[in-house]
Amino acid sequence: MMDGEILELLEEIGQSSVARLSPAVYLSGETAKARRGEVLNAIRGTILPRRLEFKAADGGMLAVEVNSSRITDVFCCVSGPLPDFETDARENLTGRLAQLVSDIAIAPGPLELISLRPDSALEADDVGITFSEVEAACGIIDLPDERRMTIVPDATPEPEPETDQQSPSGITDAFYEGSERFALGRFLISDEAKFDGLCSEGQPAHPDENLLARFIKDLLGWKADVSNILSEPQLIVMRPSGGQGVGLAILRDDEDVAAAFHDTRKLGAAVNLWKSLKNAVE
């Protein structure tokens, strides 16, 4: 490569570079399989001792200690007990690690990766489980196809009791009010219409009457398609395919709708609000 080509390449890099405001890197695979591959690549590419934390959009986390492309410990996982590297058989340990990697990949993306120094120096006998072993074990775990629109279920779904005294618009009103702390813009379609932030009249995300009519029509079509499968109320989340941008959380209960535009990284706040409101009315 000639000197002039090198200078041009450096200039292109300088013009396209964006300053990072946090130590986090986003793994923005659009499917669970793609995200699992990104998690495995992060493990394979870690040579020096590091603590890798993979955090999903719903708050779930996998925190592992990695050295020389080997997993030597697990500090936090999405589900189930932590594996015991001292007592678990190597085959069982490998299978468990593959399941943990798959679990975090299935969680809502994008995944946030932070690489930290390990809490303590590694022991000489901390040989761990190699990347190749975990990758091979992952190969026999099937992952579901992911839709860009996701229904966030209740943690313990139950049929709605007939004696529920919650008014039809109550939970949507509460979601609208509670989303103020994380929403860039929000609106409520209930007994009355409310618009705030970027959704206020004259702002970029303000929906006009025609758009709202199409939106409600689409939601009613969705209701007809899933009424035999999913109960109400429902939280529907939509997020951009990349690691950053604006997402949309929609809470619908019959014909009442509350929606909040939010930074993608705030999806966990929307889900937590939904869960707290569901628990309050059950």
C-alpha cells in the first residue's frame, strides 16, 4: 500500500469514527443465533483475564470470567443455579455453559457487553472450559427464530379473574403516567387522548388522526390473530435492528392503548414498569 493510500485510509477512519460515551459495546445481532455467535466470538477473542458481562435489554445478565478463550467462572446467569467448576463433571459443566450462552442470546437484544478486570487473580489450576468445547455444545442447542415485534409475557401468566375490579383503562393510564421517567415521547388513547414529549402536537412523533386510526386498526387485527393464544393486557415492544436508536413500548388492554418512545437501552425500564403494574392488579 502506497503512502498516499495509507493517508486516505486514515482520513476515512477519522471521519467515520464516533466517540464512545461508555465502555459498553453493543452486540446487535437481529436473531438469537446471531447474538449467540457474537457472545462466543467475544469469549474466543478474550486472551487476557477479564470479566465479561453480557446484559440483555430486559435486564438479564450473564457474567463470566474468561482467560485465554476459556471460561473459568460464572458470577451471574439468566436462569438456574450457577455452575460449580470444582465439583461438576466436565461434560455437565460444558453443557451448562452452552445453555447459559444460549439463554442470554435468546433474551431481548441488543446485548450490552462490558469487559472488566477480574475481581481477583486467577489461580494456576483455573484451566476452565475452552471456547471450542462451549461452541460445540452450543451447536446441539436449537434456538427459536426471533420476531422483530415481541410480546413480553407475565412472569407467571394466569387467566384474568372474573372479579378483577381494575377498570379497562386503569393499567394503560398507569403505564402512561409511569413511563414519564424514561419516555422520549408518549401518548395515551383511552377515555381521553393524551400526548407528551416528542408526541406532543407540533413535535416530530406526534401522530395525526389518520395515523392513529391505522394504528388502532392494526392493533385490533393483532388482537383478532392472537386472542386464542394470549391474554390481555399485553406489552408489545418494538426495537431497531441496530444496537442504538429509539424503541417503542405499547401497552394495550382491549381498545385502550398507551405507548412510549424510548432509548433502546431503556427497554428494561419499560418491561419493569409493565411487570409492576401487572403484579399490582392481580
